[in-house]
Amino acid sequence: MWASHEEDLRWPCPECGVLVPLYDHAHERIRRHLDSCQFKTFLHARPPRVNCTEHGVRQVQLPWADAKAQFTLLFERLAIDVLRESDILGATRILRISCDEAWHILERAVARGLMAKEKRICTRIRVDEKSVGKGHTYMTLVCDLEASTVEHIAEDRKQISLESYFQGLSQEQKEGIEAVAMDIWDPYIASVRTHPAQAEDKIVFDRYHLMTHMGKAVDEVRKKEHRALKQVGDETLTGSKGRHKGRGRNAGCPAPPAQIRTCGTTA
């Protein structure tokens, strides 16, 4: 299909919206559209350009596609629906597109969603890393614990991975953070310490990792004491590993301090 327009039309400048006469046309762009009778359909058009007195020569925003996209918005809408119901490879076979094209459609959809997202203050957030694929490949996730939404995703689990989230927040949003639940992971701790006000009082370590570190510390002490006692012929701690780390660890123990109980509510 080929799209054209009537003569003597006035077009809005994409920067300021002022209506100005046609200046010329850009080179022809071809975009994939919804299939017709199971045949691939392509839309051909030469986008109009205007010469704005304030912003100079600019290409008019077309109503059916983003400026640099290879597909029309209607096709991308269909593609997103398919991608939500299947994996990438399955969607590429149904839509007859490549994996790169499918990922680009997803990236543009996420960008549009972020632009339309309302800016709000997340008072309680959770920072966590997730293993993806094979090997030690990680992603950093930031979640709003109250709204149960994913607010940010970044590659790796370095300090800069979390920095990219805080850099996108306004000062008001940073000051509105009341608690940050996380693992005991130094890069995340360093990032949080440099952003929200009074960060030391807002970091909450989750109970699982806190108890894991405590258990390792107790086991190290047990090993040292066991070696020292064995040198003098005392076998008191022989076979005591299970009592310290396993089934007997809660027997007769007092309730944990209030600070530790609080950590468990945000895990």
C-alpha cells in the first residue's frame, strides 16, 4: 500500500505543534502492516517535512508509526499481544519476524510505557538480583512492595545497576523512600547509602540472608572451638553441627529482637 496526502495542507511542527506549510518530503519509508488475507502487507510513504521558524526543518510525526520503527503501531500492538502469550521464538514464527525485530518491538513498548507512567513516590522498595540464563548472569530488580509492581530492571548486580534507578528519581521521590529491603550485598548497600536521606536508617536486610550469615558465623566459631577442644582430648562438640545449624537451632531459644522481626515483614 502507498499512502499520499492532499496538496496545500498545513502540518504541525513535531516540536512546538505550530501549523506550517509543507517544505518537502523525506525518503520513502516502508513499514510492515497487519497481514491481508494471510499475505504480508507493507505500507509505503514519504513523510512530509516542515520548515519551522523556531526549530528549522523537521519531519512530521506520522499517525501510524514511530519515526524509526520498521512496523506500524497496529502491527506492534498485535505483536505485543502475541508476545504476552508466548515466548520470543514462538512469536517470531507466528508473526514471521526475526528475534531482533521482536526484541526491538518489546523495547519500544517498554519505552512508551515508561513515558506514560505516572511519577509517584515509592515509600517501601525491594532490591533483589535474579539469575537469568546459564552461568552467573544476573539482573537487578527494584520492586514497589506496597503496589506489588516492578519499578526498574538493570543488567548485572553491580552498584551502577542500582544507581540507574536512583538517577531517574526526583529529589522528592528519593526523600519519600522510607525503607529499602535488600540482601546483604555490598554494591547495593553502597548505592543506597549515596542517595536517600538518612539511608542507614532505611536499609532493611531480609531475614533469610541475615540468618544465613549468622549461621555461617556460628559454624565458624564452632569449628575453631572444636579444633581447640580436640587438642586437649575433649570431644564435646563432636557431631554438634546439626544442633547448631539444623533441627535444634530453635529449641529453647528466646524470641528474636524487634529489629530482626521487622526485617522478616519486608522479605
